[in-house]
Amino acid sequence: MVKFLLTLLVISFIIRFVVPVVLRLLVGNLVQKHTRRFEQQFGGSPFNPPPTSPPPGEVRVEYVPPKQKPTPSKEFRGGEYVDYEEVK
């Protein structure tokens, strides 16, 4: 029984910690290999496609800066004075 539990513990350890590291290395190398093959075959990276030129007469905008919100004045001292009349 102890031998079975020890074997089960070792197998679970291997599956939990060793297999993911090995798979990460194998899949990473496979992706790099296919990326290099694609670059050689088609002359570019699949993740950064070459820029296309717009048709004649059209404008291409690559960056639009974000609009800044107007900041409120720091010298605000309250609103206008309004006469108060008590109604009885």
C-alpha cells in the first residue's frame, strides 16, 4: 500500500510540475520555428503585417491624441451673492 501511494505521489508531482515546463518549452520552440518559416516564405512577420497605403484621395490617420478634459479653476470662491428675504 505504501509503495502504491509513493508511486501515485511521484506521478502526480511529475504531472503537476514537470509536464507544464516541458510543454511550454516545446510549444515555444515550435511557435518560433513556424514564425521563422513564415517570415522566410512570405517576407514578413505574421504579428506585424506591412502597412498598406490608402487609395488615392483618402487620408489614413494612424494616431489620434486623446482629448484633454478642461480642469476646473482652483480659484473658485463660491457662487454669486443672492439677497435672502425671509417669508413669514
